[in-house]
Amino acid sequence: MTQTEIIQQLQEIFRDVLDNDSIVLSNTTCAADIEEWDSLANVQLIVEIESELGVRFTSGELISWKNVGEMASCIASKI
């Protein structure tokens, strides 16, 4: 699965969890770019991403991400 395909899947998960169909993700998208992406939503996003994509993240991985691109790269390394 390519980085682009992963980001497309993440976009659908973000739209569903955050209930906002206008969300468009890119490699540089971060929490500050999406109003609904707060700390509680972040937990919900991680749970859904792990469930949908069949991956598990360590706490170290979670706190190291600065944007969606880094998240997607981590997912790519696990698939």
C-alpha cells in the first residue's frame, strides 16, 4: 500500500470519526489544521485507525508524529 493510498484511507476514517465530510488530508496536515481534531478525537482516531487497518501503535510512535505524513509512514512500516 502506498503512502497516498494510506492517506486516502486515513481521510475516510477522519471524516467518519470527526463527522466532517469536507476534511482533506495531506502529508503536512496536523491537528491545528482541523478544528474537530482535539485530544479526545485523537484517541478516537487512533482506536479506529488501529481497528480498520489492523495495526497497533506504541505510545512512543503516537507522541512522535507531527503530521499525517508521519502517521502514514508509520502505518506503511507496519503493513
